[in-house]
Amino acid sequence: MEHAKWQVSSVGGNAAKWRGDSKEIYYLDPSDNIVAVDVNASGSAVQLGTSHVLFQAIGIQRDYGPFDVSADGKRFLLNSGNLKEGSDPFTMMQNWPAELKK
């Protein structure tokens, strides 16, 4: 079975991520911009909107997953750390809004 393909970018890109409802796709372009493209799929027909830069991902590391996006497409997590030996430890705090209410 052959799968259909649609070209999303004319300048290249990588690390594509879908929004949770599959109505938008995000990718990292060659200039380190996070780019979004609206996707409208109906049956076997797919219409792609015009790509638009959301923001420049200054200092992004392309290795080990350069970014991720929340299901609603409103929050992005960027891998912008320097992966050198002996770097400072990383601390992640979960559920911090609940901690503020205490």
C-alpha cells in the first residue's frame, strides 16, 4: 500500500511535530526558526496553509530532539542547553502551580 506525501517546506526542515488535533504541524527550519503550517484534511484530500515563523529558536541544539510542543500548540520546550561535560545539574520541578497555592 502506497502512502500519499505532501511537501510542507520548500527550504527544508526537520524534527516535525503535530499539534494534538492534527490541524497544524511544526518544524525547525535551516535558520533555527520554529515554523507552523495549518493542515486541513478531509478524507484523502489535504490542504496545507502558508508556513509562518512562530519564533527564532536561538541557541537550539539540533541533536537529541531539538524541541517539543504541547498538545494545544501553545507551549514549546526547546533543547537549548550546552551539552558539555561538567555542566551544571538540571533541576525539573513538576506541578509547580500547585506549589504556589500552598
